[in-house]
Amino acid sequence: MDILTIQDPKTLLDTEKAISEICANLGMPLQLPRDCFGARRGAMYDAARLQMLVTWARHAKDSYLHFHKENDVAKVLEELCSYSPGIAAIRLSKGIKVGDTVVSRRNALVPAARKMRATDDESFTEIIKGRSIDMISVSGSLVQFLRPLFYARSEDAVKDKFGMQKLMQKLVDEMTRTKQDKEQISDSLIKACGIFTSELFQNTQQHAVSDHQGIPYTAHVEGLFVSWVQIDERIYAADFNGHDRLKAFWNRELTTTGNKMFKTSLRCLQISFFDSGPGLASRATGQPTIDIGLADERLALVECLKKNVTTKGEVGAGQGLPNVLSELRNVGGMMRIRSGRHSIFNAFRPDDDTIDLFDFQDWGSTKLDCVEGAVISILIPLRK
């Protein structure tokens, strides 16, 4: 059987190219180098890699992740189960194959138990690698409803805004270790992120655990990444070249680093939220993404983001996203959303209220293939 082999996608452009290869070869088994699954490149990039794997797994017929026969099976499993992209790939697939050795999904996920328990216990020092931390809610797991995110073991027990504000404060404190960086993350930004996180996870429990028709998935994942990272200009500059406003954001925020290996980089706190659902426009319209016209899909995507658009009849629901966007506008941050066949963003200059909160632009002009799930990423510059 032919196997689709993809090298480690580092940049967003690499990842989109890999998604195109997957979509051009739907159903084929996939082979990747094991090192890419545990790589920490920043929340936005790691969430994009997870979404690529979810897209493959949702369509694969022989849904085993393949690895070269020279790999050690135990090391492959350790790498995959150390970080959310690998855990998501295993949960949504049948398992892995290392050469002729087959490991079922259940056995492949055994090494993830320690990470999941540490996450559930909020033992963050055990799960932080470098300057990155991730939390993944895995369907069917004994700790599916992780205690940092849920008050109880139930889909109806997502933490409210106050619980999520405490969580976001802890995560931000872990990532921003210097006093100067901590001072750039205001209490109002933490509060907005808490409201947004609570609303987002409530929505994923309602709309990302089933397809566009409301038929429950046999497997699903949801979660988040938080990272403090320097985005190296030498490697990632092309990712920010698809729109004038994107270029302006990139060029404005580049700073000289003390690391002599590279001259300039974007220092930022990144937060990315992900799910393996049908995508935002598909949820909103009740149609498969491919059955929606491209322009109509984009309209539906933006409309479901706008202020007070919510499927919940709660007072004050739907305020999280506009609050976060308002805070990003204050600090000169950015938001990127990848769902369906669209990648859109809004980037702000500090304290500039001339850009509408929902004036989302296309990340680039290249036609994109249809991904599964949704990823929302926030970049908050940390200026020296």
C-alpha cells in the first residue's frame, strides 16, 4: 500500500502545503518523522500541526500513523504522547505502525496517562516543556473532563469565567517569568481571556463533539496551547507576508534579540485553542463545508464570530471574543482563525481604535484546502 510521506512542517506555509498533500491524497496512510510530534514551536504553530493531523485522521481509510522501521517503538510512543498533536493523532486514528510492528490505539495511548494525570492534577511543572504548556481533552479518557477546565466530570461542567480567569493567570505566570513581561499582560486581558476560554469550551462541548448534522463523533479532542516564544525572522518571516496589515504587524514588532544565532524575532505570548469538530461555518450552517460556496462560507465564519452571536441563551454570553479583541487592540496584538477553507486574522496597532474589532482579513491570497476542526490563535507581543 502506498504511504503519503511528509517531512516535518515547521512554518504555517509548510503546514498548509502538507494539508494540501493530505487533501490531494485523502484516505492514504501517513508517515511523518517522530521528532515533529513533540516539537514546541509556539502555540500557533503547534495548533496548526495538530489541525493537519486531525484533517488526515478524519479522512484516512487505513488510519494508522506510519513510522520508519528503524525507529524504536517505545521512543515513538513517548514522543507522540508527550504533546497534544501526537495524542490527538493517536486518538483519532487506529494506532501506529513502526515498520511491520502494529500498536493499537489503546496501547499507543498508555504512555499519555502520566501527562494526562499531571494535567488533571494541575501539576504544571511536570507538563511544561521549554516555555510551552498544553492541555488536551480526549474523548473516552478517564480524565476527559480535565479539572483545570471543568468543575466536574461532565460536559456540562465547563468552568465559568472566574474559574477560567484563575487558570489563565496561572498559565500566563508560568510562561512570562520576567517582571517586565508579566507587567505587559494586564488584569483586564487575563479577565477577557478567561471569559473567552469559558465560552469557547462551552461551545466546543455542544458543537465540536458531533458533525454538522449533530451526529456524535466516535472520537474527538479539544484543548489549548500556551507558549512564550521568539518567532525567528529567518524561519518564519514568510508566514507574515500575505497581507499588508500582517506585514506591518510583523515589521513593527520585530526586536533585536540577545541570542547571536539570529538577529531579530517576534517576542510574544501565544495562546491557541483547538477542536476536532466540523468547523465554524459548518456548525453555523448545518452543511458540510464543501457544500457551501467559498464566499458564503467566509460570511458565515465571520458572522458567527461577531458580538453576541451565541447558541446559548445565557445572559451576557458571547462577550468573550469581543472583549479579547478589544484587549488585543489596546496592546497591539493579533488573532488568527483557521477553519474550513479560510484563514483569517485581525492585527492591531497599540491603542489604535480605527480598526474595527471584526475587520478580519484573509491571511493570504492562496487558495486553501479544507481542514477539519477549528483553531483560534492569539499573539500578544512582549516588548522589551
